Amino acid sequence: MSTELSKTFDPADIETRWYAHWEENGLFRPERADAEPFTIVNPPPNVTGSLHIGHALDNTLQDIVIRYERLRGKDALWVVGTDHAGIATQMVVERQMEAKQDKRTNYSREDFVKKVWEWKEESGGTITRQLRRLGCSMDWSREQFTMDEHFSSAVLKTFVDLYNDGLIYRDKRLVNWDPKLKTAISDLEVETQDLKGSFWHFKYPLEDGVTLADGRDFIEVATTRPETMLADMAVAVHPTDERYASVVGKHVILPITGRRVPIVADEHADPELGSGAVKITPGHDFNDFDVGKRAGFKAAEMLNMLDGEANVCQTADGLVPDEFIGLHRFKRDGVNGARELVVQRLKEAGFLIPHVTKNKEGEPVEHDAEPRTIATPFGDRGGVVIEPWLTDQWYVDAATLAKAPIEAVKDGTIEIVPKSWEKTFFNWMDNIQPWCVSRQLWWGHRIPAWYDQDGKAYVAMTEEDAQAQAGDGIALTRDEDVLDTWFSSALWPFATLGWPDETGLFNKHYPNNLLISGFDILFFWDARMMMQGMHLTGKAPWPKLYLHGLVRAADGAKMSKSKGNVVDPLGLIDQYGADALRFFMAAMESQGRDIKMDERRVEGYRNFATKLWNATRFCQSNGIGASDSIAAPKANSAVNKWIIGEVVETQETLDKALADLRFDAAANTIYHFVWDRFCDWYIELIKGNFDEETKAVAGWALDQILVMLHPFMPFITEELWFNQGDRANYPLITAKWPDPQAEVDAGSKAEIDWLIALTSAVRTAKNELGINPGAKLEAFCPSPSALGRKVVEENAAAIERLARLTPVHFGEAPSGAAMQVAAGDDAFIVPLEGVIDIDAEKARLSKGLEASAKEAKSLEGRLGNANFVERAKPEAVEKARADLAHHKAEIERLEAALVRLG
């Protein structure tokens, strides 16, 4: 028996209750030992994280896929877990300590790590609770953490194996150094900000007796970072630049330090920019590092002028004057830094070339520097300017590991969807740089390397193994660094399944079937999973990689806290329900495009859920309950045959869309079937005719809706499924995907589509002409088709009730004003004498037509003006285009209405 639904749909009332039921009863991964596996892994969010709108999109798409495959009978496993997030987590704990006037360095490493574990147990589950609110049907019984014992063991084994394979090595190179956190960070953790800065020009004097072709005894260089000149090691000019051909191989004598540095020819120097000569600081600039290597400098020879906190230290050659030692690189707390002092000393010594402008009177005015907007790298967590810094770090030979994934994408072993991302993938992978995997933190997977007193490294799983390599009596010290979290998360598709042990779970569920990921971590996570997976297991981690876009603000801007345009998904769930937010995400997810946030559409999908709720209540009130059949019931009436055919077509379209990962097409398919075909038409067509056949078909069709809609809107569909009837131990989450075992009845489809077309045409015409929607009108069909005659004769009552046409005559209409409507090949004439004031209606329509035509012409002129389109705010241009489209549609509608009046 069905349970009567409440009059109003309240998402909050059902969401918590159903999620708890699913999880407590193990329904996210029911026992299906012999079923075909289907596996996806969740991009592990930071254990410190909270659900943001990007998470909502990413996890909604994954949940749609996993619920769909579960309904199809697969052993569907969605691996869930969190990342230990080295930097983020250590920062959180250190901030808490600071609030208590405490700090990390008051503790041993071991005691601090214990404090982090305590924080994780107490406060690290926020985002997993929020994923539950979204409805994510993950296998929580197997929740993973990248610092779990088995996972940590896999991480260390990977490091050791890669080292033994010659794919991990220690090297001195430039890294992104965060002076606040005092650690190297990845490119992903660097945010570029445009800041107002300065561009200084200096004279670097040539060594005695050397001059340029124009007689100058100096080379002009320019820089936005004058402090780095303390560690300059060369000046570069382009090999084809004739201005400097005579001095290549000669030297300049640096001001302040007196260092003698060579002039080198290198294509990095652009003859068209400034003087064409650039200062080279290999130890503090990524481009300069490459120039220095080409010039013959070894990394160990490159000069470093800053310590880990970005204070000036003495260079290896001892040439930095004492007054600079200990200064911060920038001005800080009102105290000048190395930058300001370098500029001051160069100006005093006559080596600063002023920037000259003119005042209002046209007189020259000298300035120390030229103002510039400078793209400046900041650490996303430390919040300070990143310093390219020369340090000893551990590196992975990414170029070698990238070869297998490149071939896998080329030969189709891995398909990237949308395909347009392949070009970006190949460009990055073909030019991949060594991957720095060491971080100067305490929290994380400690690097399994030990050093003897000469600095020789012994890499092993345990200290005992390292000691065995070194030999008895050799004192060893363990590496202080930990591994980059991207290194450990690269093992996620297989280490979560028990690798390196060949477990039954691993053998069944690896490779995974699919990865869904934001495009922004294509290289930091996705590509690295390909590299590690193919090298360590010999298999690609998945055959298909789906990359979705970003969720942007309504105006298309990127969301950021600084702009104040961040949308909280939990707030949307509170207001509209998780189902509405999920459906919005699916409906808006069009391959390769970003999503513009539109709260009105989220509200619209809540209304869609309410529509289904009310339709189900209507069915209940007319004795329509749960179906007891997977196959479609037998049907004789055209309307019941028609709705069965609609279910068949909807399922076929939905299956194809989901197979192609067209989430927007899938969502829109089920949306239009539910709203248009079932709620608006089928229910209207069967009103007043609830015989046993109709009850059976209607109950079956509603069941198919609940199953097909469930991946998108799990909460409301489970509630309706439960309340429609007694289905002992057969919850919707583990129901069977539709299998109608029926075909589309072409005759019935033609009949009902014809009836719908006639009703729609009459309603549209009435609306255009201002006729009361409930008014019953007489109609004439001079030359009816066989289909038209059959539908009219067999559905007169429905035509009167829906189209409000009665009687309908087959024959010529009387002369006089009339409106014409069509259904299929049939034309109907509906006399209007006495129904409306024809002349007044023509005047009203003509006036509206004239106004819309005038407005459309004005808008076309504005949009045809290049100045407006290029200079106006984007939202103003967009509004103008929308207004033009509206008025064009109005013109078309009004012209059609006038034609109807004759």
C-alpha cells in the first residue's frame, strides 16, 4: 500500500533521513560478488577542506555515474577518502598553536606530528560530512586517508622503487620557495597577481678598455628585481644582435659587488625589448637558470644571495657588502630592504639611468624608475611573494614516466573527454620538467633516505635496510623532508585497493573505469596518476578521463573570496535542497564549457521536484500506486501505448547521453519527459479515465521516472518510491534500471502527438489574441487527414476538455474573421465573430508590432556599432542581445496573430 504524501515537498525533511538509511544499511556498495565491476575514485579533498561549489560539481557528476551503474546491476565502487594536505594541515595546526602563544618548534617532530593526528581525529571530517549532505553515495566503509598505514607503505615503496629504477634523484635546482612557510611548493600552489611595481634601468660598466660599437663603456640592463643583482653572474645578449657582437665573451664589472661576469650570447635576450641586454641571476630566476646552464655554469656554482626567509646572505664568492647581510629582500614594517638599498647605492654611484617623462609644461622630469604592472607569484597559503630559490631537492624523472601516458592517449588506450584537451595534454607532457617531490615540512610521508657524514644517500623502506646498505659502524641521519602530497595522491586509483598486494579487490577494481576531474588538475593529479599507474602496475589507471569546467559567478567571472562572489553550496542546499543543486550542476555541465552560477535555475529545479511531488500525490489520490513489473504492462488505449513508447525513447536517449558523458543532455532528457510528457500531457489526457489498465500503466511509468531520475535527484525519488507502495527490502537506490521490454507504437504515438499539437496550437493562438483560455470555440476542418479524422472521432471528449474545441466539424467554415491552427497535416478554422472585437484586437496587435519593430531596429543599430560592442560592459552587451532576441520573437508572434485574424 502506498503512504499518502504530505501536501508540501520539504527537502530538509527527507535528506538526512534517507542518507542515514542508505549508509547504515550498506546500500552504497551492496553485496554483488559476481557482478561486473564499475569503479571510480574520488579526487581526495584536503582533510582541512570544506565543500565549495567546484566540489559540488565534481562530486555530483561522479555520483550520477555511480548511481546509474549501481542501478544497472554493477558492483559499483566509489572509492572515497581525504588527502593529508601537508602544507594546509600543518598551517592549520600551527595557527591554533599560535593562538595559544605556542609554536611548532617548541616540540619535537614526533610530538608535533601527534598533535596533527589529534587535530585530524577531532576536526578533519568536515568535508566528508558535507559530501554526505550532497548525497554522494561513496563506500564509506572503505574510507581512505593518504597517511593510513597501508597507504603510507605504498608511498614509501613507490619512492624506493623509482629510486632503484633511476627515476628519482637528488639535484640542486630552482624551486618555488615560500619564505613564510619555508618550503618548496608546486606550481599549482602559486597564484599570480598583477601588482603595481617599478622597472629600473642600470649601467653595468664594461671591463677596462672595452667599449661598445657606439663608444659607450657600459651595457644598459633593466629589471623589476634590482636586489637580485647581488647574485648576478652574467649579462646575456642575442647572438644576432650586432650592437653587442664585439663584446660577447668580454666582461662587465658589477657595481656594488665588483664581481667580474661574462657577456654571453643567448636567444633568451630579445633584441626588440629595451636595450636588448638582460642581467642573468641563475640562482634566483627560472629563465636565468636555463641561460646559466647553457653558459656553462653548474648548479653547484650558481650564486645564492637569500636564506630560507628571504633575507640577504653572503654569496659563495664573499662579494656582498656587509651592509646588505641580514636585510630582507623587500621593504618591511617601514624598514628599507635590500631592494631599496641597491637602488640607493646605484643611484649614488651614478649607475642608475633615470626614467624621463614630461610635465604639463612639456619640461623633462626624471624618475628613479618606470612604473609597471608586474605579474607577481604568490604562495596561495603563505600569502607572500614566491622566491625562485636554488636548493637541493628530490626530483622525479617525469619526462621518462610521461612517455607511456603520451602513447596511451595517442593510441586510444586512454580517452580524454572532451577531446579538445588532448592538445594541451600533449603540449605539457612533451615539455614536462623534472618534478620536485620534496617539501620542507614535518607533516607528511617522510622521505625514506638516510645520509652518511659525506652526504651519500641510502634509500630504503626502513632504517635497518639503509644501515645494511651503508654497512656497520656508519652513522646515518634521516632526511628531514617529506613528500609532496601530489606524489602520494598519484597512487590513489590503486593504493586505495590494496596495491602493492595483489588483493582480490585490486584485481577486480583496477584499472578503474573512469576518472572525473576538473581540468585545472589535469597535470598535477590526472597525468601523474597515469605516469605512476602505468609504471608501477603496467596498466593505465582508467580508459577514460572526463574533464569538466569551472563553476563561475553569474557574470562569468572566476569566483574568489577577494571579489566577494563565492557561492556556498551548503547555503543553496539549505534553501533549495540537494536535489535541486545537483540537477542544476548536471543540466549546466556541457562538455568543455564553464558553468555560470544561476540561483534562479536552482530554484527552478526545486520547482521541478515540487511538480513531480504533486504529480505523484495526484496519482495516489486516483488509486495509482507502485508497479509490480519491470516490463511495461499490457496496454490497449492509445494514450497508454503512447506513454510506454515515451518511456522507451527516453531511456534510450538517456542511456546514450550517459554513455557519452553528456550530463546536460541526460538531465534535459529526463527533465522534459517528466515535466512535459508525463506531468503536463499524460496526466491531463488520463483525467477522468482511471480504469485498471491506466492505473497499471501510470504506476509503471511513474516508477520508471523515479528510477531514471534517481542518479540526478536521489532524495526525492527515494522518498516517492517508498511512499508509492510496499516494496519489501527493495529500495530505489538498488532497484533495477528500466527494461520496458516494449517498443514504440507508431500509430499511438502519431495520434497522441497530433492531439497534443492541436491543443498546443489552440492555446498559443488564444494567448496571442487575448481570448479567455477556458472559452469553448467551434472549429472546422475542411479537408481532414485520415489521422486527423480518427483522433477527432475517438477523442472528442479529450479535445473538448484540453483544446476547448467543440463541436469540431469536417467541412468548410463560414466566412468571416477567424483564426487558423494546425495539427500535423490538418488545418482548423475557428470563427471569431462574437468572440472578440476584431478591429480593436487588430489595432492592439499592430501597435505592439510597431513598438517591437522600432525597439529591434534601435538595438540592431547599437549592436552593429563596433564601439558599443567593444567598449561597453559585457553585461550591457549581453542584455542588448537578449532584448533584441525578445523583440524579434515578439515581432514574429504578433505578425502570426495578425495573420490569424485575416
